[in-house]
Amino acid sequence: MVKRRSSLLIRKKCQRKHAVKLLCTTARPPQERWSIRESANFKIAFDRFGQDWPRVAQFVSTKTTLQISVYAEKYFLKQRLTFQVK
């Protein structure tokens, strides 16, 4: 029931004259994997700038600050798990 209610709400918002187009889109953009070059640039930028994500994103140049911070979180989690296994 909750799902149906939310889809009706979205549909109503889309039907409004001044509705934001983003509310009307239901498909998500394709998820891009990080290339080897982007990962290498991330590591270099992190060594230089630390956790200054806007500067790291500027260095990587193909990812946003949000994408950088999410990648960093997963990267460090993976590093910790790998270190614990050894």
C-alpha cells in the first residue's frame, strides 16, 4: 500500500504544471565503474590532499565530490577488511 501511495504521489507531482522534471523520471542513470586510471588518480590525490574531497575531485576530474567521498569510504572499508584477514 505504501508503494502504491508513493507512486500516486509522484504521478500527481508530475501532472502538476510546474512539477520538477526530476520527479517524473523513474529510471536511474547507469552505474559507472571506476576505471584503473581514476582509481590511481584517487590514490595520488588522497596522498597529496588528504580528505579534502573537493580538491581530490578536481584532481580526478571525472567524478563529483560526492562520488569521491563514497568511493573513499568503500575503499578504506575494503582496506581495513583486507588488513584484518591477513
